[in-house]
Amino acid sequence: SGCSWGYGPKNGPDHWHEMGFPIAKEGARQSPIEIKSQEAKYDCNLKPLNLSYDPASSKSISNTGVSIQVDFDDCSDRSVLTGGPLCGKYRLRQFHFHWGACDGHGSEHVIDGKNFAGELHLVHWNAEKYSCFGDAVKAPDGLAVIAVFLKVCDSNPALQKIVCSLECLKSKDSKSEFKDFSPCSLLPSCLQYYTYLGSLTTPPLCESVIWLVLKEPVTIGADQIAKFRCLEFGPNDPMVNNYRPPQPSKCREIRKNFE
Ligand SMILES: O=C1NC(=O)[C@@H](c2ccccc2)S1
Ligand SMILES: [Zn+2]
């Protein structure tokens, strides 16, 4: 127990429902989920994802105590996501990562029983309908999160600027300037996706996320992910396994924009 949630044996995902977040157990659209590719339905009406990101809108990188996060200036439509299943413009607010203590697990979503070593989340909010992130996070169509699987293989040059910044971000609440970073560089060449209605994967677990899970993973080098694992949740508490396991599907429909 203890006052704040985390990923440990006493405050991790299995305890969140008793730490003030009953939706963790009672919710109808909790995330992440296991995606069974054969059960996902091809929908020809799904549009391609349209990303228009301004690298100048990146502001800072920080150790939030639960992840490493890059924040963007979301006071105007500088970096936006449209298309896919979305109605309107969703502004990029931040991206962050989830990863494991070893390469065999660490992703939040699972595809056909396969866990990846990590997962990148690009968090956007519906700035056309809502006036701020705080309002959007309470709405069923408030957020859109792009999830990208991380596969340990060759080193990924696009991650290098992030990896190099980690040395100064070991401790919780540390923060550095992080300018002129293009989030597009982190995406795979193919933007085919699965989509379903879900939730935040951390408390407050609000059921306000339209998930866009990319089919194609991106690589991360063994040396690069090793540096992620040197971060800390707190003093002498390595930041690893900061992921929530899959939640009941509860008969949700998963669609895909590819055959
Ligand atoms: O995709 C997600 N990953 C997380 O850590 C959750 C979250 C929680 C609060 C704000 C933004 C995102 S939702
Ligand atoms: Zn996340």
C-alpha cells in the first residue's frame, strides 16, 4: 500500500483498485489488452494516420518517477494527429516509454501472445472539442495514444538523443531541456495500426483513450535499453517493469486498417 501507486509488489497494478482507483477492477474499457490479430476486423473506412509534428515544439525530458517522458508545447496546434478513426485534431502533449527488466517482457499491449521488450506511447488530446488536457482526460473521446512496440535488435539512431540524456535523469523528478526533437523519427516506416477504445494504463486509469497500436515495431539496441534500466523509480530502486499487464477485453471490438 503506501500513499502512491507504482509498479512494486505493494503498490503495483494488482493493488491500484484498492489505492483509490476502483475502475482498475470495475472498468469496462481498461488498457492494455492482448490483441489477437486474427480477431481484429479490417475496416476499409479507417483512414491513414496523419501526423504533423513540429520538432520545435519539444520542450523537456524528465524522469517522472514512473517513466521517462518528453513534453511538448501543446498550447497551440503545432504538433497534431488527425485521420485514422479520429474526429478532429489531437494535439501531441508528451511521449514516454514502458519497458522490462529483461528483453522478454516490458510492453503493455501483447500481440498474439508476444510481449515486446518495451512500448513507446505518444499521448495526444482532442483540442478541437476540449479546452485543456485535464478536461479531455475525462472524456470518452478525449485522448488518442499511438503505441509503438520496441524490439531489441540493432541500435536505433532516433533514440540516441534520448539515451544520451538519461545519464542526467537517473533520479525521480530530474529534468533537462530537450529541444528540436522530431517524434516522427521514432515511428516505423509502416503506420498500419490496430485501434480500440481503452483507458490510461496508469492511475487514474480514465477510460478516455482511443488506442492506435502500430503493427510494425521499431528497434532499440541492447546497449540503449540497458541505459533505460539504469534509471530509478526512487533511490536504489531501478526503473524496470513499469508496465501494466493486459486487462479483460470484455468483448471489445478491435479494428485494423490493413488486410
Ligand atoms: O498511454 C498511457 N501511458 C500512461 O502512462 C498513461 C498516462 C497517464 C497520464 C497521462 C498520460 C498518459 S496512458
Ligand atoms: Zn504509457
